Amino acid sequence: MKKWGLFLMLFAMLAVPMLACGFPLPAGSSMMAVSKAVCAEGEAADSCQARQDAYQMMSKLQAVVVEGLDMALVVDDGTTVTNAIVTGSFEYQVAEATEGLGANLRAKLEQGEMTADTGDVSLSNTEFIIVGNKGYTSRDGGETWVYEELDANALLGLGLLLGIGGVTGAGLDLFSDPAIFTVTAGADVEMGGQTMHVQTLTLDLAKLLSNGEALAAMMETGFAASGESLGLSQEDLGGVDAAQIAMMSAMLLPVFTGSEFSTTIYIGADDGYIHRVEDTYLLNMDMSSMGQEGKITMSYILSGDITQHNAPLAITAPEDASEGAGLLGEEGGLFGGGLGGSVFGGQ
């Protein structure tokens, strides 16, 4: 396998855990991997216990409302640039089945724009309802709805916009090895009538790439989670397995200079739930350090408030919706060309 192809594959493998970013919400009957949160090396016991308890509680939720959603995504593969910005809110109700996103949701986007090689799409003043594998779109305040079947790529793209990993994201955890991340306690803040304990978890990419076991485990998890929608498979490595790539990790560090992965969570002192999430995921690959041309950059910035934990929601498909070409999955539409492909493809 050519070196350039190998680095592209590693870039894609490091991008896959981005699905673990976003809001820590269960999907279907899947248990969130992050609910088994581990302590960072040297972390205070009370800090770790508060986070473990919080993720356990979040993993048992049946419904929430996310307010103040703010997402910005930029992917530049050197040839094309994909930009997406979204502000709004959504209701989230866990489903019994794992199809679709593993949950029914209703999103109201106040502002939204996406620019990709498939064209520009406005999402402002748009509502989406997702029930199973069907997506419903309204542009007139919910008066009329158009529905369409959503494939895996459309669901992946929608999940990235809203910070919902679905079943795939629930099975991933960036902070699964005590040796590759740190936890910093911030000053307590007041929010929603209670004190919030603030923790920032930061992945140390240098430690990850110098830890063959941790890197191999992340890549193998990525392969298992990638599926058809991401276009990644073990065969794409051309016979080079994850463990062999991990052995080359020392030479990879300069290539990924400037990459940064962190998440900040706000844990309620009274109820123990996570009430706010702020994610920063910057992934850069610059081959100039290897004497070659080629650069790919990706940034994913997400924040939002998780409210109304276990709210009595009942999200159902709209009545009298008509079948047609909405904004979600049709060719040439929002995800017809593939936001997921823009992020995870490019080999």
C-alpha cells in the first residue's frame, strides 16, 4: 500500500471517533461505551466518580431536549471544501429499535447553511422529524411535511449536524485509555438553578500515536463501526493491519501537528446529569513534514445545553405528509452527495 494511501486511511480512522463527539445520549438498546468512563492517569477520585456517575445516568435516559445547539464543520481535502453551520434545538426520544438514529427526534433549525461540491443548501427556518429510517421536512413552520427514506449516509450527515452519533457513536469513546487523555477541572458555574461542576477532557494525540495498543484498539473499533456508510474497511489497508500501523506511530506525529480533540462537560451538582457539552475536534494532516505534497484539514465545533432530562416526549410521524424530495437524502440535496463521504472518504 502506498504511503499516501496509508496516511489517508489513518486520517479517516482518526476522523471516525468524531462520531463519539456530541451529546452523550443513548441510542436504541445500545449501551454507550462512554458510560463505562475510565479515570485519567493522576485524576482525582472525586472528579472521576462524578463523571462516571453522570455518564451512567445519561445512558439510562429515555428523552431530552437540546437547546442552544451551535455547530460548525469545515472539511478541506485540498480539492474541495465542505462547510456547514447550524443553530437551533431538538427533542430526542430513545427508540426501542436500533434502526435509523436509534431515536426519534424533532429538530428546529433557526439558521443553517451547507456548502459542498454538490451545491449550496439553506437550512434556515427548517424543521426535521426523524422516525426510524424516514425523514420529514417542513419549511413552513410545520404546516406541510415532505418525507423520504434515509440511507445510512444521510443519517450519518444529519447526526453530524445535530451532534448525534446514533448507534455507531454510542459504541465509540475517545477517552477510553487512561494514558492518552487528561482531565482539567474548571470553576463551578450556575446554570438552570443549580451549580455545575465543569470538566474538560483533552485527548493527547502524541500519547495516542506513541501507544501502539491504544491506537490499534481505536482503529479496530473504527473499522467495526465504519460500516458501508463511511466506506472504510480492513481490506482498504491492503494487508496492513492496525497493529502494524501502530508500530509506525513515531513517524506520524509531525504529520498531525495542530490536531486537537477536547470535550467540556457540565455536571449538575444536585441531579448528577450532564447539562451542557462543548466539543472541539480539529484534525490536520500535512504531508510536507514527510517531504510530500498533500494537506487535509477538518474542524468540528459543537455546543449545546441538555435540558428536560426524561421529559414526557412523544415524537411521531406527521399526519398527511407527502412523499417527495426533501432536503435530507435526495441526490444533489443536503446529503445526496454525502456529508459523511466528505468527512470520512477521500482515499
